[in-house]
Amino acid sequence: MHTKVWKKNGTTIIDKEIQEAANLLKEGEVVAFPTETVYGLGADATNEAAVRKIFEAKGRPQDNPLIAHVASAEQLKELVTYIPDYVYPLMEAFSPGPLTYILPANDFCAENVKAGLSTIGVRIPSHPIALALLQAAGKPVAAPSANVSGKPSPTQAAHVYEDLNGKISGLIDGGQTGVGLESTVIDCTGEIPVILRPGGVTKEQLEAEAGTVMIDPGLVTSSADRPKAPGMKYKHYAPEVPLYLFEGNHQAFSAFVDKEKQAGNRIGVLASNQSAEIFPDGTKVHLLGGTIEEIASSLYDGLRFFKHANVDKIVCETFPEQGIGQAVMNRLRKAADQIIKE
Ligand code: TXA
Ligand code: MG
């Protein structure tokens, strides 16, 4: 299959190209497009055969439901049977934006979008290209992250191309995405909202609008409960080189890297700008940024970076779990082969 790539022309993709991509969606083809979180791999959510192509291109397990992307609150309402009161202030504050609502579904969308569940995840993305594409398509668009299943989500068109060239009909190159981690998924089927996946909107931000917000017990690593978002049970976001997560102070981190190097291991380090100077001479260090927002935005690119860098192990530092730091650490724990505590 030929993958058509539309490139950003200056700062915007022109209408004609959006229209072309939307037409492919309407014809039942799959097209990758940028959102403010990560690139999505879209198909007409009302077309079962089109949605099946997403699962095939990604190699995604059949029991993992997809998020339906819509352009407006009115369109969101068409896909669900009920919206609890606490959702309205959340929508007011965060939609369009990186927040996905799990709500009781009607049968507007194809069955395989929901993967057998009675609920559906719905999100209004805020990226101008995503919104323009959704408006032009005029239908809800089912879209998981546009990576091969199990790999880090794509934050650049080049990541999508590397994973899916030849397997999808089109790719809109809108440059680097913003947040860099996926949307927050909240279960809105109960009395109070429950975070199933931390992401672009933080728990603190949600609580400021909706009062108490819970975290799915299945998300806490020590818990035996199954995560409620089916996707969260898989090993995820994993680079092709083993990833070690290091929890400890600078001195211990540097000593650990040194010890690994002495043992003959070629090490690639992922670290914050503040840790740049602590490692032994000659260590390959890829800096993720100075603030936790910058780190979130460049994390997936960092995880992919060492694939081409001839290292045996990646060692990444841990970050404080405040704000988007919760999502950063959730993804790092899921990607890690081992967590080292000193
Ligand atoms: O930011 C994002 O959310 C990106 C962009 C493209 O919008 N999409 C994304 O989709 O991350 P995906 O498929 O990679 O992750 C969706 C997550 C999975 O963990 C899935 O199990 C969960 O949402 N999910 C979807 N529908 C659900 C439902 N009805 N009930 C519970 N969890 C659901
Ligand atoms: Mg994904």
C-alpha cells in the first residue's frame, strides 16, 4: 500500500489536503494525523471494516477499545446515552483538549470501536489540523496512537512513518505534537470521575473543576486489581533496547552508570537538563528538558532515540509525580524492564 504524506506548508496544512485526507476517511481508509497529545491513526468510527484496518496496521489486540474523536460537544452527545452533571464543567474547561470521557455508549459507532464494552471513550482534540480533519470528515473518527502496538507513541510524523509506512493510506505531517503524552482517560460512568490513565490534563486540574476525582486502583503498580482501561494492562511504550528506571540521588545514579560501563555495557542515559553534568566522561546522555512539561513532550522521542545509537541499555532517571509528572512516571514504569532503587 502506498502511504501518501501531506507535509506542513509553512505553518498550516491547506484545506485541499485536509479535504483529501477526509475523503480517504470517508472511503473507509486509515489516515494518521497530529493531535495536541500524540499522532492518531484514524478511521471512520461508524464503519466496522475501516476500524478493523486500524487494528491490523498497528497489530493491536482486539480487546483494546479505541477513542472516538469528535469536533464538538454536540457530536459527542450523539455517541452516548447519558452524561452525568460533573462532565459539563470538565467539558467547559478541557474540551477541546487532552481529556477523554468514558461514557455509556449507544450503537452510533461500530462495535469494534468499543471492543465489546457497553461504554465508549470520546475526546475533542484541540489541534487545529485534527479539528479541521474531523469537521471535513463529518463523522466520529476512531483513533488510537499511530504507533505499532507496544512501541512508544509517535510525537513526530517521522515516528509514524517509521512504524506504519506502507500499512496506511495517508499521513498528515503537522510537525511535533505539543503535550507529547496521551490524553487523560476518565471513567464518567459512576458517581465521581475516576482516572483510568493519567495524561495531558492533571488530577489537580480535574479536581479544580469537578471536586474529588479518584484514581483507578488498577493503576497502582502494587495493586492486584486489573486496570479498567484495557490498554493499561499491556507492556507499553517500550523502546527496542531494555529500559532501566533509576530511583536515587545524582551520586548514586552516576555511580550506577559507571558500574554498568565498567561491566562492558554500552549505556544510553535519558535525563533532565539539571542532571546533564553528573555522569562519567564519555557517557551518551540524551537530555529531555528542564521542566516536567518539556520532559513529557520529549519523552517518547527520547525512548526512540537510542534505538539507532548502538547501546545495550537505556537508563532513565525518575521524576516527581506532581502535575504531568504522574503521567510521565506512569509511562516510564510501563516501559521499564527493571526499576532500580538506591
Ligand atoms: O491522546 C490520546 O488519547 C491519543 C490521541 C490519538 O487522541 N489516543 C490514544 O489512544 O492514546 P490509545 O488507543 O493509544 O489509548 C486509548 C486508551 C487505552 O488504554 C484504552 O484501553 C482506553 O483508552 N479506552 C478506550 N475506550 C475505553 C473504554 N470504553 N473503557 C475503558 N478504557 C477505554
Ligand atoms: Mg496507544
